[in-house]
Amino acid sequence: MLEEALPLVDFDSDFLFSELDSLGVTTIMMMLADEFDIRLESADATPRNLKSIDSIVALVERKLTEQKSL
């Protein structure tokens, strides 16, 4: 899904965040929010959360867990 939206980004990079510009970060955040029906804030767009595919998955899982507890 993300590779289709951002074909120039190397999602296998050791530090994915360095591959992204502001539009790439915004695209990822919007796609995740729409796909998983979660609320993402601008504060969630950090190098730690977008470091790798694994960290993005962890972010989504954390937000889904938070949403269930509300």
C-alpha cells in the first residue's frame, strides 16, 4: 500500500524517516489513519515512529490498542 503511494521511497532502508520529505510523512500518516480507522496526530510523525516498517506497525498497533480502551 505505501510502496504504491510513494514509489521513490526505499521502504527497506535502515532509517526510513531519512527517505521521507514532509509530503511523504503526511501521505503515510493519512493512509494509515484511513486504512486502520485510527486517529494520528502531528506529534505521532516522529523519526522514532517512522524509522522502519516495524516501527510503523508498532505505531498502528499502539493506536488501535488505545482506541479499543476508550
